Amino acid sequence: MKKITILLPAYNEESSFTLLRKCMNEVLASNPNYEWEFLLVNDGSTDNTLQQMIRLHEEDSHFSYLDLSRNYGKEIAMMAGFDYVDSDATIIMDADMQHPIDVIPEMIKYWEEGYDDVYAQRESSKEGWIKRKTSQWYYKLLQSLTRVPIQKNTGDFRLLDKSCIKALRMMREAERNTKGMYSWIGFRKKGIYYKQLERQEGETKWSFLSLVNLAINGIMSYTIAPLRFASFAGIIISFIAFIYLIYIIVVTNIFGEPVQGYPTIMVTILFLGGVQLLSLGIIGEYLGRVFNEVKGRPGYFINSYNGKRDSINGTDK
């Protein structure tokens, strides 16, 4: 019998556990031909999320839990989950249960047909117009900047074959954008559509700044286009400056017209200063990522796995 793990990262989601357990029991009842594991990852929650995980594990052996030593963010929490799953396939879902379980049989069907990555694309969402549009614009921008094919309107909700999980385990960078990693590793992919559900309990943990940081990580992790933009901007500005220099020489020496000094100089200085600061900022973003990576630190540490503390991080597996 094939084994499937549902990976559920959670941060301060204690109010969602009644619904989570109900949904996972429905998955068990609807798909009896597979061995199921539900791996909960506590990402340093400050409420009773860990206690809820422990209770589920004690009452039902299908539930396992991984307790991280602090809040590392969802990307690292998923990385930890990848390290500890030992199944033929893994399905990634949000613990708030906004991902519908009724698409899981369709995911499994395509997986059984030979697809390694069955990703779910949002057909509709309960998010606001601004958030939906900015998400669409972001994916269009990312697709235009990188050679890696990026699936639009997709998140982490997907089924991954164990071959994909093994590939993701090998990618140990600290500055992670897992959505881009799914595309980067390749393998045979299949898209399906789903309607995102409304959050029934708790509140979203994604602030505006968190989303902006995630977007920047996505761009910086999979393309050097911003660096090329800075280079092209320098070339174009230098060319314009050269043409303007010729214009000044012609106007002053041939026509004898005075050139306005102070306003021209101020505009030029401010413009060039802005371009230089922008270029330095882009270089700084990449340099900061290099700085974080060369430290060689483990991506995370754990307090326990199902209450056991015999392994302190995923690199031991």
C-alpha cells in the first residue's frame, strides 16, 4: 500500500485544529486505499498550537508533529517537513484549511498516471481585488525575468512525488522561495484548478511586508535581471550624458548661447544619484543573500519530533 503524507505547516493556528482534524478524517475515509500520515510542523507558535498537535498525535497515530525551536517562517517550516517525510508522495496544505480537500483524489489520480508534481491553480479566491491583481502582476513580472517556467496563480498546495521531495532536500539555501524551487527542479508537472475557501477560524499571518519580502526573494533567487537592469541603466545614462555633452558644446561654441548652469546641474546630479542608489540597493540585496548563504548554518533546529529529541536538525536524516 502506497503511503501519502499531508504536510501542514502551522503558526498560531490553535483555533483551526477542530476543522483540521475533521478534514483529515474525511481524507482518511474517502481514500482508504492508501496509508496516510498527517505531518504537522509547529513554526514556533506562541499560542496553544503545539499542545493541539501533541493531543492529536496522542489520540490518533496518523498525526505526527515536528516542533521547530523558534519561528523561522513558512518556507523553512516546509523545508523541515520535507526532511522528515518518508512517503511515496507528499501533499502540502495550509493548516487553516483554505485549501479544499475535495481536489485531493484528482491529485492522486494524476500522480498515479505518472505525474510527479500535481499543482493546484486558484480558479477563484476570496482575497481582495488589490491582492489578487498584485499577485497576477507579480507572476507576470517573474515569468518575464527568468528562464525557469513559473506557473501562475499557484502556491504551495500541490502533490509531490518522492523524487521531487528528494530533489528539494538537496537545496539547502537559507533564503528560500519554494514556489520557484518547484519549477526549477523540473519533473513531470500537471495543473488542476481549485476554488480557495474562506478562512473559518483565526486570522492570516501574512502581513503586507511579509508578502513584499516573499516577492523580492522570488525575484532575487531565480534571476539576475535586476543586476542587468542596473548595467543597462548605466549604459543608457552614459549615452544620454554623451549626447547632452555634444549638445552643450554645439550650443555654447557655435551659437554662442549661454547654457543654464545651476538647474541643469542639480537635475543631473539628483537623477544620477538616484540611479546610483538604486543600483547599490540591488547589489546590496544580492550581496546580503550571499552573506547569509556563506555562513553555512543549518536551515533550522527542532525541539522535538513526535516528542523525541534524538535529532536536532534535518541534516541528520
